[in-house]
Amino acid sequence: MSEAPAAPHTASADGPTGSGRLDLLLVPPRSRTGWRVLPARVVAMCVVELQKLRHDRTELYTRAVQPALWLLVFGETFTRIKAIPTGGIPYIDYLAPGIIAQSAMFIAIFYGIMIIWERDAGILTKLLVTPTPRSALIAGKGFAAGVKALIQAVVVIVIAALLGVAMTWNPLRLLGVAVAVVLGSAFFSCLSMSIAGIVLTRDRLMGIGQAITMPLFFASNALYPVAIMPGWLQTVSRINPLSYQVDALRGLLLGTHAHLALDFGVLVGSAALGIAAASSLLGRLAR
């Protein structure tokens, strides 16, 4: 985004963020220019987004219910049935990484609704006239979705541990889990914001979001191995970033065979493409 005239040095965001400071976003371009400050502006935008949790934590509590039910009801039941081949591990162990990925995706996929709300409230227009690149605004929101998803991941891991799921507690592997969750959430939140830039209204976005979440989930390896899918669904699964996220989480948490280099390569590439797409469509929302 081209540089705009210098904005005031400090400002407050209206709406749910309360008095969240946007200092790093609004610093005049003469004093902070170039790609060197891009990471700082991404972090600043991420912090502004996360400040909303201080005012309303209800979303985190309510969204923790669904993954808990998947593990307690679906996981326990299918563990007894033994109907799905899981390579010798209990089904609930096999399911836990998939539920982590699912809960992260469900948080991120409706992130476009928030950016439409910000447009309607006039906040987006204020952000777009700052010297902060659009890619930094989008990346900040995407990684904020990733941090929210990490909170959900912790909830799922705790529930899974209480149910006796045999997971690793190696700090490096858990760090890899955190990276996989953040990258996957960044992609799906950017996908949502890209759709928002196309449909422009909350009602349409909610309809499309509801229409694609379950197909993305069921067309992945979250619930069952890719090998038992019909051929056409295997093809869909191989181009679904959620499958690579689940494969990475399963390999890191359970120690099963995984293609970690490929998984993280796909997640990084997907997140980068998502940020680029959402950034290019961001201007349509402000028109």
C-alpha cells in the first residue's frame, strides 16, 4: 500500500477494543519506513486484535464446548466400535489432533465477519489511511486468530490428557504444534477475509462460511485415514491445507509417521498466499 499522509502519533480504536493503542500502526512514515518495521506493525495489529479478549471472553468458553463433545462422545464411542483403521493406536488418540485442527479452523473461518463489522463501524477506513501496509494489517489479524486457536488447542490437549490420550510433552514438539496451529489458523482466517472482500456483507459471508467448514473438515484426515476415502475425496484431501495441519499435529503429538517438511511447507505457503489474497481484496471492503 502506498504511503499516506502522516497520521497522529497515537490513536485509540473504537469498538470492542476499547482504548487499544495503535501507536506502531500510526507512526508517521518519515520516521518508520520500509520493510524493516513490517514485523513490528504485524505484532502491533495482532496485539490490538487480542485486546478484544479482555472485554469479552465468552467466545473462548463457548467454543471450547464443541471440541470437548467431539472427544467425549464421538471419540469414546468410536474407540469402542473399532470401525476405523488407525494404525494400532486408540481412535480417541487418533482423533485428538484432528479436533485441535477443527477447533482452530472453526475460530478462523468466520474472521471475515469481524473485518466487515470494522468496515461498518469506520475502523477499517482509519486503518487503511495509516502508513501500515495492508499485508501487515491482514497478517496481524491472521496471527491473532492463531493465538486464539492456541487457547482452544490447550483446552483440547488438557481434555485429551484427562481421557488418557498418550501424547508427547517434549517442549520442542509442543512448539511445533503451536506453529502448526497458528499457520493453519492464519490461512483459514485469511480465506475468510478474502471471501469477505468478495461478498462484502455479513449475511453472505456467514452462509458461505457455514457451507465450506464441514466439507473442509470431512474432506481431510481429521476423522479417518485418507487411504479409506473414495478416490475423488482423496484428491480433495490432498489439496486441503487442513489435512497437512492434522498430519503435522498427529506426528508431533503422537509420534506417528508424518511428512513434517511437506506439512509445514504447505502451511507456510498457504498462509502466505492467504495473506496476499486477502490484502489484495481489502480495498474492496473500504469502498
